[in-house]
Amino acid sequence: MELEERVAELERRLAALERTGTPSEPPRAERPGGRATDDVFLPLEHLEQQLAAAGADAGGVTYTGSVLLPTGHPYRWQFTELTDDLLDADWSVAADPFAALGHAVRLRLLREILGGLRTAAELAELDDIGTTGQIYHHLRQLTGAGWLRTTARGRYEVPAARVVPLLVMLSAARN
């Protein structure tokens, strides 16, 4: 995007933020278990208010999470993307990260690493995970796609910025 376009976009968003509006009445919904609540759509309403203030007519997507892993590591993460930006983007760049998740063994490796197993030797002790060579192949695929990184002494970890997105993708695949 050229500088003039970026400045014009920022000015449009600033003008939208300076306008005042009245928030709409939150819709009622039911949570799992049948309990009615008024606050179940608060994240959605917050997103809609942000989008309206920014003049993003086509909408957007937000995903967020607050996670405490079995290892005791906490993660808080949030990301918002405008619909126009998503639809205009080069979707082919998502092929490798999606492909890396497209194997049951790789998904299990990610789950085990999030659960505290960190080395190839620890992972090789798992049942039905494959040979050491196969494990390294899968770890290379996950590392190359950004789902893993290596740390000191051959230990693997899911990068902090990938923990919540990974769980979001798993949740989306289950629904």
C-alpha cells in the first residue's frame, strides 16, 4: 500500500474513532448447559464496536485466548484481522502451515510438546509415534512451518505466538 493510501486510511479510521455512538443492547444467548446470559457475546460486541469505529464495513475476525498449559506456562494472546485484508491476501502462504497440521502424528507431537515432552528422545518413547527417523521428519515439517522451534540442547517448543492460534484451529476443526 502506498504511503498516501496508508495515511488516508489512518485519517478515515481516526475520524471514525472520534465519532460517538450508542452501543446496541447485547443479545441474549444460552451458554452450554442451558444458562441464559447477556454477556456471552461481549467479545463479539467489542469487535463490532472496534470495526464500526474504524469504518470497517466488511467486518473482521478476532480470536483470543488465555491458556494455562499442563506445563504451568500461561499464554495470553489476541489477534484481529479485517475481512477485506483476509480476502485480499495471498491464501497460498497458508498452505504449508495447514499441510504441516494435516498428519495425525504431527498433531500428537504438538499435543505432547505442549504437555511437557520436549526432546525427540522423550517423544520416541511414546507408543504408536513411529521410528526416530520418522519423528525427526515430522518435527522438521512442524519446525519449517513455524509450529515448533528448537531451543537449547535439542528441545522443542511451540512458539508463544502459535499456542493460542493452534488451539483455535483445533477448536474450529472440531466444530
